Amino acid sequence: MKLVFAGTPEVAVPALDALIASDRHEVAAVVTRPDAPAGRGRRLVASPVAERAAEAGIEVLKPARPRDEDFLARLREIAPDCCPVVAYGALLPKVALDIPAHGWVNLHFSLLPAWRGAAPVQHALMAGDEMTGASTFLIEEGLDSGPVYGVVTEAVRPTDTSGDLLTRLAFAGSGLLAATMDGIEDGTLTAVPQPAEGVTLAPKITVEDARIDWTAPALRVDRVVRGCTPAPGAWTLFRGERLKLVQAVPAPGRTDLAPGELAVGKNDVHVGTGSHAVELLWVQAQGKKPMRAADWARGVRIGAGERLGAV
């Protein structure tokens, strides 16, 4: 089939690579978000998908909005059979959805209908899911509500961050998306409507969502830290400034600390929660690089009774 691939971040690149490598399909063009400012100089930088497509000599389309007439006209000229999508980042209007004969097929990183929305992996970790996966589905105008072509499953490991899990799903999902394109082409796949039961939503994680509540149990603290790593990053306050928690682990043997209370040893830093303590392994102070929590604690000279989370 002739394909136009839509995607933007690094997590979409494995799927693009899988389709480029396929001997059954032609990636005629790529649709991605416009170049965005990045780095200290705020220089405009192309998306990872745009860079990969350029390396492969594939036409790159960067509409400000996917309803722009110039973009729609070019899409009609290309006349794709299908448009596979991975984390494109913009709402597709019906006028665009109607152009390819087989529609737009999205690779979504959850087992639908669970975790519809922008942040399925983060929400799965924060909710304590033991199993997740990826789904391919036909895009409709509703939020991730279209009929499903196929799924792959992935066990959630006890130490997974959202970055770890998303990386594994990106590669597992790339094979699923390629197989879905094959099945659509040869007519062996039929999309099945999602069940009405089991729908959960996964809106974008805000900075406030990533703030640690030290009165919550240690299990909840652990899930928030892992679910918000690497982005937006779990955080708390220390002496009125933000402190990012890069890595922390539950410490069930320590129950003598009040919520937020710090205890500094020679080579360790513990903080109390609503249940038992957690041990801070890596932190990042405002304006600093990540560092071992024990080194940070020695540098700031934590006093007796000092707590995290206090203004």
C-alpha cells in the first residue's frame, strides 16, 4: 500500500523504520508537527520523525494545522491507501480522515479501551497496572474510541519508569503496526468495536499532577515518581524551592519518619510518607544537574527535623 505516516516524537521513529523496511508498503510522505524551539538558544529544531524521514529521502509535510487547505490538497495528490499514526500530536479533522481509502490507523500505547488519551503509559504506571500493551485502531472523531485491529501485551516491571516502558512499547508496537498494514492490505484483518465497559481516560500529566504528596503511602509515591520520569518529572519543595525526584525506591524497613521528614545517613537519604519511608537515590535541585541524593544532602546540610514538601 501507499502510506503517509504521521508522527512527531522519538517514540514514533521505530514504527516509521518498520514501515520503511517493509517490502510490501511504500512510505510516500511523512506528516509531523512544525519545527519547534529547543535548547538554550531556542533554535527551531525539526521533530525526530522529520529528521528520520529526511535521512530516508521521504517527503516531509509540516502543516501548522492538519485542516490547512494546502496540506489537504497535497494529501489528496499523494492519494495514500492508508495513513498510519504514532503520537502525531494534533487533532485530525474529518475532511483529512476521509482522504485515504483505508483511513488513518493509530498505534496507541495501551490496551484499549483502557487509558484513552495523551498519557496512557504514565497513567498505567501511576495506577499500578501490572499489564499494559499497545493497540492499533481506526481513528474516528471520538477520543481513541475507534474499532481495534490488533494488540500486543507488555508486562510492567517493578522498577519501570514511563520512559522505560514507552521505549519497549515503541518497538513492540512497531511490529504490530506493520502487521496491521499487511492485514489491511490483504483483507485478513477486520477492526472490532471497543467494548463499552472498561473505559479509562489518560489526560496529559500536568506539573501539579507530578507533585509528591508525602502523606500518601510509599507505594503511591513510588508510582508517581516512576510514572512521571522522565517527564514532567516528579517534584517536591525543599526550603521553598523545587526539588525533582529522579529516582526513589520504597524502604519498608523504616517506619520512624513523619510524612516528608528527612533522615540523612552516611550514604543514604530517607524520607517519610503516609506509610513507610522511601529512599531517595537521585535528585535534581533547581538549576542543577541530577546528582546522587546523598551528595545533595551533604551539600545542603540538612538540619534536624527538616522536611520535604514544606513551603
